[in-house]
Amino acid sequence: MAQESSPAPVPQRKVEFVKHSDGILYTYTNNFSIGYTVFDLRLVFGEVTDVTEQKIEVTQRVHVSMSWLEAKALTESLAAYVKNYEDSYGPIKTEFSPMQNPKMPEIPKISPPTVT
């Protein structure tokens, strides 16, 4: 009878995070888009910067590409964080009623003073 061999233990290593000399890029996002190739996944994060009756303007802030393996790890990590948040604070609302931009008041016309 053959003996089963267990895999060798993976050595635990300290992870050191090195900041770029210019610091870490910080940005806010309330919009994202996803693109991909057979090799990797691309995330483009942006911010809605203007909304009118004719258009919604999104300023693209940062583009992140990652391998599919890293994307899978990110997916599982995000799901765990969202679950933990909802377990603590309740479900995150994902359906919203549309909201109209407020009507701005008319700006009064100011006539230049008359010279006499």
C-alpha cells in the first residue's frame, strides 16, 4: 500500500510594503468600468463630475490592470469585507429612486449705473 505524502509546508515570509517616493496615489471613485483580455483584467475608476439633462460626465482617475489570479483573490476579499460590513450594519441598499437636479433660481439682471 502506497503512503500518501503531504505537501511541504510553505515558508511564512514577512511582507514589506514599499511606498513610491511620490507617495501612494489616492483617489475617490463612484464609477468604474471593466475591460479584459485572455491574460488580464483592467479596471478603470472614475468620478461623476457633472450631470445635466444631456449627459453624465465621468472623469477617469486611475486605470488598474491585474492578472486573473489576482482578480479572483480581490473578488473573494471584497466579498468577505462586504459580508462583514452587512453582518455588522445591515444590507447595503442597491436600488435607488432617480433624483432630479434641483432647479436653480434665476440670476437677476443687474443694470450698470447710469451716468448723468
